[in-house]
Amino acid sequence: MKVKMLSRNPDNYVRETKLDIQRVPRNYDPTLHPFEVPREYVRALNATKLERVFAKPFLASLDGHRDGVNCLAKHPKSLTTVLSGACDGEVKIWNLTRRKCVRTIQAHEGFVRGICARFCGTSFFTVGDDKTVKQWKMDGPGCGEEEEPLQTILGKTVYTGIDHHWKDPVFATCGQQVDIWDEQRTSPVCSMNWGFDSICSVKFNPIETFILGSCASDRNIVLYDMRQATPLKKVILDMRTNTICWNPMEAFHFTAANEDYNLYTFDMRALDTPVQVHMDHVSAVLDVDYSPTGKEFVSASFDKSIRIFPVERSRSREVYHTKRMQHVICVKWTSDSKYIMCGSDEMNIRLWKANASEKLGVLSSREKAANDYNQKLKEKFQYHPHVKRIARHRHLPKSIYSQIQEQRIMRESRRRKEMNRRKHSKPGSVPVVSERKKHVVAVVK
Amino acid sequence: MHATKAAKGLLALSQQEELVDLPTNYPLSASEDEGDGDGERKHQKLLEAIGSLSGKNRWKSAERSEASLKVSEFNVSSEGSGEKLALSDLLEPVKPSSSLTAVKKQLSRVKSKKTLDLPLNKGEVERIHREVAFSKTSQILSKWDSVVQKNREAEQLVFPLEKEPASFAPIEQVFLDWKARTPLEQEVFNLLHKNKQPVTDPLLTPVEKASLRAMSLEEAKIRRAELQRARALQSYYEARARRMKKIKSKKYHKIVKKGKAKKAIKDFEQLRKVDPNAALEELEKIEKARMMERMSLKHQNSGKWAKSKAIMAKYDLEARQAMQEQLAKNKELTQKLQVVSESEEEGGAEEEETLVPDAVNEAQMNADGPNPWMLRTCNRDAQEDEVQADSNELPEPVAHEFSENEGNEKPEAEEDVLLKEFEERRSLRKRSKLNQDAKPAGGQDSATKEVLSELKALSQKLSKDNRLSKKPKESPAKTVLLVQDEEPAPEEEEPLLLQRPERVQTLEELEELGKHDCLPNKELPGAAVEGEQVRRNPQEKLKGKKKEQMISLQKLLTTRTPSVTSVAVPTTVEEQEDEGERDQKQMIKEAFAGDDVIKEFLKEKRETIQANKPKDLDLTLPGWGEWGGMDLKPSAKKRRRFLIKAPEGPPRKDRNLPNVIINEKRNIYAAAHQVRVLPYPFTHHQQFERTIQNPIGSTWNTQRAFQKLTAPKVVTKAGHIIKPIKAEDVGYQSSPKSDLSVMQSNPKRRSKHQKQLKSSID
């Protein structure tokens, strides 16, 4: 009879000091660790479930406005500061860490149509229904001083939007035409128009900063070149575009939030076909903002929800809604790419996590490793039906849910009708038009 | 329309050229200089004259008086005529007059030049501008293509993209808000503080600075060299001392001791010569030490330690030796200083004393005269030794000597006897043990002989020394005893032996001693052999047993081999190891003796094959066209006719695998977890399967690989503002000019736009 003895060398498992890490002996022989795919599958399933369990995106609601929040602006240098303009002409500056309003200004009579901070963060500009452009200091007035704008420009027409240049002391307003202003002057340096409709929003390209994009209420998106003081191109879509946002990492891509419930990502060099049509909203999309990483964007809609879309996907990865949140008018993605803010009709600004199940605060290295692993597992098994089902499942308000059903039926019937028409007409007379091309009416040079 | 316009343009141009080229004293220009009305009239006349000259356009010229839509300054119009007005028409009338050659020339020059195109309308122009600007912008933007592509395909993107430049704060600033936290840091901090170590350059304490100032360079160099040498020397001596300390050689130590003794003697001699009183004092000191020793119970085996050792001594050789050593020490200490009896050389005696101050007592005792008590014990010892040597079975007990040396005055007979018995028994045990030990240590007899011869040589040498130095008499028994005592570990005690040369007196005694030594040693081998015999016997017995066992195992193997032969495994090497396994197999076989698994399996397989076979369809209707009723079967013919044979299904996958059943039915429970269609980016199912089959967990991958596999695609840091990508971030050069300055340096467009703006405001 052979006697088997256990013999162990303490060097293999005893730490030299108590501060050493524990040695975990591993044997990577694959025969000792069978069933790798099923085991990882189960892990992926669990990770997906846990992600849903921990998905608690809502962080805070900033209340204090006395009318609907019409516009939001980020501070370019500080993550904690947010500016918001309301429909009663009030501008508030918020501190996000304290979740408190730090300053309130009665800036305009009527709506505050647009707000933007200067690139250095020392002052900000507002435009309102009272046909004025006002510049304000970011810091509050001293004790006993009146709250007064640094500069007020009285215009001839109503300004509907404003954006500041990313490097130079130049800002652009829109209304009847797009005006480029030097900060030192009271008249615009140049104004560009093409057609005679009111322009509702203007945005500077953050990378090639001389390019501007605007959208007018005659359903078109116009691009301008500030240096040559000329419009570049115009694309006419099915319906009106409410606003556009440039991708901060890809100089020629921008996304347009359209009234026809969709968002369109364009390559500005090829406007005849959008790069991607993002559809999931069930009502007009009112605002869009890119994540600073340029990989995702968030859109606010009239359907009382905000959605997060990956840039290259046509369907949203996340939808946020609250019972009390009404039509969302403006939305911003914070500059550290971790949070989303949205201002809505019912006078509140809400703060959300960009990743619903992300743990806030400091993570230990093990936590981080586990997190990464789970993320990769979810990615790996994302096509498996159970994982997919759990990952995609969202509770939606009844209104949105029924709207989705309804629109699906509508789309289906439209598709069926087109198919029937194609079937019963001469071959080739009813061409197949891709979804991307369908919504572009024309490109005007 | 077009033509007129062209002409107009041309004329305007020609006029311009005229303005430039014509000399001021030219008549035409002079006429122009005149008043408007006058000039007009004259011009009219001129034109009329030209008209009359040609005689062609008379009626046209009459029409000219009417208000025309297009009025030019030359009143030249082809309107209504439907003809084109060519330059030649204008030149024709000029031909004859030589005064107008200059004009002619100029006009011909104009004619040779190309005409400008018609300026496009505003909308067209703007469109062209837009297109140009657009293509320019697209070109500028297309430099980002590669960057976008790279970022989209990147394994990992870390935001913010721009690296924060490492800022180097001056060290004082860093130190301002730094505190020593850990004890080590505090210690270091204190040290630095104590030395007033400055943190910045020149990093010298005030003391160091002062010393630098105090010493010149050469001095410092010399001093440094000295210090270096001293350090080197010190280290050398240290090393030497360490080396010497490590030396195990007894001979060396012997020599060293001798040297020391000699030195001591010399010193004493000198002392005696120089200062006899001091020498006497020295002697007294030694004497005093002896007395103290005699008085005290030190080294007399009466202490706690000694008692514990006495108990241990029964079982432990070392303990016994330790006790013996202690006793020996006691003896040495209590021996009286030898007073030189015969010779008056006090110095010599003293010399001896200093040489071995501890070990001189006996001689003195001898010199003092025969101490009957001491003598008695000595003699007795000797006798016992002799007895022991003779008998060889019973080496004289050591504890016996203790008991006598302990200095207990009264002879406790009973106790003594008891102790003696104890010791005897113990020594017996020890002897046998020793014999056993001796055998494996060396070549049995030869080894012991060698030891013996060595001892002999030693003793001879000693005797020689003694004779030379004319050592005083000494009881032979003592030496014998000593030697005998040392016998168990002769090598260890060599230096002790050598330390007392003065005790061995005569050659005869030494011879005797040699005999004594010899005898037991001679006797030893016999005992050893006997012991061996005894020991060998059990071994042989064991061997026999083993053999028996082996055989029995062999038997087992042979009985079993037939059943194992089919498994063609080279078992020769692992036979021994296989024993256990085989036993286990046997056990399992016994345990599951009843059930035949293989048969069951085959049966199961047959059943499943049968169940999965497509069934024949029997459409026979009993009673149709035939008699029906109980126990009436449809005819075979009919059955054959209406039986629809099922088509042969595809061959089973397990038809060539006898011990496998492959279930070819689709498992719906598993299917619920499987991907039904190939997902988008993959073009072949193998691609997709490969991505699934490669595990990414740390269970299957090394730490490094795991980290690499699970690295997230986008990494962002909390609390860091991510700015839009810049040209500098990706290595492009951004335009040095600001957009505003570029715009303002474009005056034409700007002015135009301002004009536009003005018009729009108006």
C-alpha cells in the first residue's frame, strides 16, 4: 500500500511580511477548469441582471425656477457650475455638488432664448425675447452692487439662439440671420443669411472653430464658414430641425434633433445621406448634446423622456424618465462625461448618471477589475437571447409605451402599403429608398 | 440683349483706356472738357456728320432723338435694328480722316484684346462662392479622417486626451505642507533637523560648511587618506579576528594556548624580577581562588542544574559528560598550587602555576604530604579502574566518583551502593550503545585502533615532556582515571589531556595507561562483533520476512496478470504503485458485482436507435373488403399493400462509436440560450463561435492576459474636464491666426457684407 503524503513548502504560501499580498497559487491547466463557455455565460447573465438591479440613474432634481427651463449651459472650466435660463427671463447659476442655486438674475423680459458661457469661464451671454444680447459676469456682484450686465446689445429683431466661439472672443447669434459678433463691438462683424426664415439655433464647431451650423424653421440645416463669411451648404429634411450638436471628437460629424422624432447624424461633407438615423423617440426631439468622449449623445424629447444613443447605433441604449418630468426642453452632458442634466417644462433641472448602474465614488482595484470583466462579458454575450432580453428591458411610462406600439403599427402598415404598391406597379417605378435617404428632401449648394 | 451688354462693357473699357492713354491736349478730350450742353450738341453734330458720310443709318439717327431705354454716353445703340453693332461699324467712318489715326490705333488695340465675361447675377455668384468655400472647408476637414478612423478603431481611449504637463514645484513649496507621518519619516526628519540639514543646494549642514572652511584641500585629502587607511586596517583586523575565531583546529588552539602560557610565564618572570611583591600577590590571588573554590559548592554537582543533569545523565551521554567536566573543573580548581619540593626554583613552580593555575592543585597536595583521605579515594579509583579495565563489561561508574568528590564527609554507604548500581546499569547501556555507534561511524576495528594509536602516541609525547621538564610526582591513578574518563569521547577531550602534562609521571605509568586504554579497545571489537551479530540476526530475519512478502506479492501478481494482459500497458515500472489501484479496482468490482453496465448501455443504445428510426405507416383498415371481427387479422397481402415504408433516415452520427449515444434531437431548453441568427458584424458563424469560445476570465487566463482582455474601451477620469480634440493633440498644426483675425483680414467680403447689413437695416 502506497502512503501518500502531503508535503508543502511554506515558501510557496507564507508571506514574507504581513504587508505582502497573498499569494494565490493558480493552475491554468484547462482540464482543471472545464466548461468555460457555460460558466462565462452564466456570469454574463448574472452581470446583466445585476446591472439592471443597480440601475438607478436619477441623482438629483434642482428646483427653483418659476417657469419652464428653456436653456442650459455648461461652465467651460468648472464641473460644478451650471447655468440655466427659464421662460420667465430668469437665469440661475447652480452648484452641482451642493445642488443649490448660487445666484439668480432676472436677465430678460420674456423667454431667455439662449445662454452660453465664454470659453474662459469668466462671463456668460444670454439672449432673450426682448431683442437684447447681454453679457454677465460669472462671479456675483459685490456687496451692495446692483446685478447688472457687463454689456447689453439692443438688436432689431428677436434673437433665438447664441453660441460662443471656442477660442476667440467671438460669439454668434441667430434670429433672422446668423450674426457674428466681436465682443468689443456693438454691431455684428458679419451677418450671413440664406433664405428668409427664422433660424432657431446656431452652433460653433468645437474642433474646426470657424465652421458654424444652424437650423432654420424652413426645415433646413445650414452650414457657414465664418472666415469666408459665407454659408457653405444647406440640407432640407422632411421636418424642422430643432437643434444640432457637433461631435467634439470628430470634426465633421454633427447630429440634428428633428421634429419627426428622429435624430440624424451627418457627415458635413456629404449631406445628402445621413451617416445614421437614430430613432426611438415617440415625439419631437427638442435638444441634443454630445458626450465629451464623442462616443454617445443624449437627446431630449417632447415625449417626456431623454435617451442616450451610441453614435454608430440607430437605437438608443438607455431611456430616462420620471413620473414628474414633463417635456424635456434642454439637455446637457457634463464635461467629465459622467452625468447628464436636463431641464424640463415643469421648472426642474434633473441630474442623471450617464451610466445608470455605475457606482459613484472611488473604486478599489478589485472592484474595478470585476466591473471591467462584467462589462466585457456583457459585451461578449450580448447577442444571446436571454442576455439581450434582460439588457434591453426597460419600464416605460404608459404613454410612451403605447405610442411605441402605435408607431410600430403605423410603420408596419406604411411598409406594407409600399410593398403592395411596388408589387402592383411596373418594376422599377417604385424604387426602394433606404431609411437614411428617405428623410432628406434636398441638398442645396 | 447680350450683344448690347457686351458692347457696353467694351465701350466702358475703351473709355477707361482712353482716360489712361490719351494725351491731355487731344481735341476730343478738349471737347469733353467743355460744358455739358455744348458738348452734347457738338457731339450730336459730329455724329450726324458721321452718319451723313456713310449715308446708311439715316433713319436710325432720326430715331435717336427719342428717349431710349438704354442710354449710353456715346449714344450708340443698336436697339430696334435687330443687328449687332460691331466695332468695325464704328471705325468705318473714321477711316478717311487721318487725324483720327491715334483713335483708330487704340480701337484696334482694344479689338485685339479679349473681352471680359458677363458678370453673373448675384444668386449665381453666391452659389459659386459657397461651392468654393465648401470644397475648401471639406479639404480642411478631411485631414481629420485618419484621426477619426484611428479613434474609432482604438482598443482603448483614455480621456482627457491631452496629457497634463508635469509641473515641477520648487522643493520648498513641497515641503511647506508636508508632514512626517510614519515613525521612520519622523526619525529621518528629526535627524535632518538636528543637523540643520538644508533642503536645497548646497545641501550641507552648517557643521559641514564650517569644516570645509576650516580645512584646506590638501589637509582634507591627507586626512581622508588616513581615515581610509585606518578603516581598511580596522576592517582587516576585524576580518582576521573573525577568521581566527572560526578556526576549529585543536592543534592550532593548542599552540595558541601554549603561546599564551609562555607569554604569561614570561610576564610573571619579568614581574618577579621587577617587582617580586607583585608576583607574590599574583600567587596569593591564585591561592585565594583555590580556597574560594574549595569553600564554595560551585562545580560540585550540587546545584540545580547539576541535579537536573544527574537525572538526565541516565539517558543522556552529553549530560553525563557535562557533569564530568564540571567535576574535572572542580578538581582542577581545588588542587593546591604546586610548591616545588626538590628544587628551590620557586620561579619554576610559579611558572607552572601561572601556566596552568587551575590544574596544579594535585601536585601541591602531593607535596603537602600524603593526604590519607585523598589517597584513599585515588587508590580506590585506580583499583576500580583496573577492575573495570579487566572486566570490560562494566566501565567504572562516573557518578561513583562524583559521590566521592562531592566532598560529602560522611560515607553514606547505602546511598553509595544504590548509586553505584544505578551507574553500573547505565554505563552498561551506554557501552552497548557506544559499540553500536562506533560501528557505523568508521571501519569498526580499524577506527578504534586508530584512535588508540593516537592516544598512545599522545601519551608517549606527554611522558617525554614530563621527563624533560622533570615534573613532580603524580599519582598515576589520576591520569588513568582521567584518561578513562575521557575515553567515551577521546577526540573532544584532547586539549584537556594536553593541559595536564605534569600529572603523568613515568613511562611505566604511561605504558600502563596505554595498556588500560588498549585493553578495553581490544576487547571492544569483540563486543562490537557480537553486537553486530545480534543486530544482523534480526536484519536477516527481517529480510527473510520481506522475501516472503515479496514472494507473496509476486504470487498475487501472477494470479492476476491474465485478467490484466489485455490492457497493453507497460506495468513493469509501476507494478508497485499499481498494487493499490488494483486493490481498489478489485474492491469496486466486488461492490458492483451484480450489475452489468456495459450490457445495459448497449441495450439503451439499441432502444434509442429504435425509437429514433422513422416509423412505417400502416394504413390497413381491418374489415375493409374482408371479414372483420374479433381475432380476425387483415390478410398479409393487404397489409403489404397498405404499408407505407418510411424512408431511411440519415445515418446516425454514433453508428461507428460503440460506446457513445449521440442525441440528434434538438434540445429546446438549450436552444433557448443559443443565438439563432448570426449577429451583424460577423460574416461567418465560425468567427462568432471563436469569440464565444475564448474565455476572458481570470480563471482561464493569467493576470496580465486577463487585464488585457478586459481593458475597457473608453477610460475617463472622474472630475476631469474632457475638452474637444485639438489639432495639437493629434500632431497637426492648428492655424496660428485666430478665426476673427482671418475674417477681418478679408476686407472685400467684409465690406460687402457690411453693405448688405446696411441695406438690410435700411
